[in-house]
Amino acid sequence: MTTPATTSTPTTGTATRLRSGELRAMVARVLADDPGTGMTPRVVAAKLGGRSSGAVGNALKVLAECGAAEVVMTAPLNYRATATTAVVAATAITPAPTPTRRTKSPAPAAVPGSPTPKPAATAVVTGPVTRPNGLTYHPRLLSGMPDVTALHRLREAGVAALMYGPPGTGKTSVVEAAFPDLITVQGDGDTTVADFVGEYTQTADGRYVFVHGPLVRAMRAGVPLFIDDATLIPPTVLAVVYPAMDGRRQIVVKANGGEIVDAADGFYVVAGHNPGVHGAILTDALSSRFSAQIHVSTDYDLATQLKIDKRAVKVARNLATRQAKGEIGWAPQLRELIAFQKIAGVLGPEAAAGNLVGIAPEEDRITVASAVRDAFGTTVQPLALGTRI
């Protein structure tokens, strides 16, 4: 069941200020409702009840930049829906109110502790989703609904999500499929506070200007921030994000003279964690701020649907079962199976099977080689150069 949109049609005739990203979602709705037709900003604005064509043009430009729309003609400028447009589209359109003359009154004061307005609810995803890189993501069920839709709902509720699981299981894929407009920070042990908030950079003419980082850009734009491999980042560095995630929704950029940055509506934080990876530390402070922690494992049924060699899938399932029992520490995930298929197409299935053995950790290599031998009916060796030609 689709959650009702949080927008409402004004009844007084006075203008209601749209929340950050709301016009963009309504523009996406117009494109998604007529996916095969190219439209100018003026046409889209008319379909939205006469909203500003300039504002609509800016929204279309942002949608095109994140892959949720495409330019089909430049003179005049025409936009058309893509496979991801429906993902970011609003479920309902709020008509532009008819302006009336009235006496200006002061805005009511915000009630301390009142909930922050959430972005308009999005439609339930019913099929494959195209990621910003053009690859197709096949949603999986999470609590009875598509995982992409579940992430949308968590964002609307302001519940930060931590996706955890072995490398190669699709954590990044589901996040990119859910939020095509996200901004990503790739974490590692060398990540610094400047990698989040920005730093001074020297220009060509010798001046120094402060260039804001991904955290600041995501907060101001009201878009999701994805912190990949968050648990590899030093805890003292990651703490810079916490004030933006809690009730304050604000950070202070000390490096830029104490600049205060407030999070726009729609800002959301989602992170990725690879348990067991050397250096990955899930601290109590980090865990407590990600209220939803979602385990991501490889969907071996999807591997079969993708027509990956059944023998390779059998090896992966076998090793995954042993890994779950604690007998070994590694099993091929979807990423390795996709790589297997590509290598098999170039060098042949025996070479691809040998590569499975070669990429296994040394302590698990004998077990992996045995599983490969059982599935392929032959003993294979890791890929290696042979004699000179």
C-alpha cells in the first residue's frame, strides 16, 4: 500500500511554500505519467497548475544531472522520463494556489521538539530499477515490501539506515537504486574531517577559497548522504556527521570561521558496513545513530536468473553454507559471480573457476578448490602465466 503524500492543497488561496525537493518530485511525477513524451519546462509548469517555468526548469536540470530525466531536444529544451524517474516522483501533485491580496502576518514560531517535515512519499517500486551508472538493480523484499521502497519510507520517517554484510553483496547497489540523487563519501582509514565538510583550496590566481565538502552539499541540497565503508573511518572523524543526524540537524564548520550549516528538508544519512573487514569498527556511538540496521546477503536466486553458470552458483552456495557454520571465512558473493561470468566469456569456464580459487583467502583456498572440483568435475589451478610463447 502506498503511503499518502504529505502535501495538501491550500484552501485559503494563499501561497504555501514547497519543501526542499518537493517541486522536483512533482516535476518527476509529470514526466513519469507520460514517459514517452518530451516536454519543455513551460509545458511541465502548465501541467503543475501554472507554477514558475524557471523553477521547473531548474528542477528538470537537477533531475537530468542525477539520471532521473534526459534531454531529448535542445532547441527548444525538452526533457523526457528515464527508468529512474518514477523512483523519485511524488505520489500526488499539489496545485499552485491562486494568489490573493492579504495582510502579511508573522510566521508562527516553531515549537521546540516538533518533528521535521519529511519529503513527499514515493510510489511502491514494482520492478527493476536503473542505477545512476546505468546498471539494473533488482529489488528484494524487506519487511514485506521492496527494499528500495523500504529505504524511501525510512527516509520519510527520519530513521537512518546502516546496510551491513560482506563485500560484493549489493549494499551500494540498493542505496544507489533507492536514492539516485545521493552524494557519496567513500570511507577508509585516511578519511579526514575535511573530506566531509571541505577545505581551503588555492585557485589559479593564487587566492584561497573554501570548497565545501559532500556533507555540506548534501545538507544544503536536502539529498541523501551515503557513507560507504563508514566503519573504516576513524570514529573521531565520523563524529562530524552526528549533529546533522540528530535533532539539531546542524553542523559548525570550524575550518571556515565557524560557519553554521543547517540541513534542508530531505537530508538523510545512510551508511555501509563490512563486518569482518580488517579495520572496520562499529562503535556504540555509530551504532546508536543508525536505528535501522539491515543485513545484506547475496541473492543466489538472482545469480541464477542472471544466467550465471549453475556450477559457479553451486560452489558459492556450498561455501556460503560452510561460512555460516563458521567452517571458513569466505564465500563468493554476487560481485564475484558476475566477474566469473565475464571471465568465462573471455577465457572460458575452467579459467573462471580457477580464478575463484585464486581470489579466495589463502587460509580458505584448499576448501574452495575442493568445492570447485566437486562442482566442475575437474581440478583447476589459480590463473597464472605459463611458459613463454
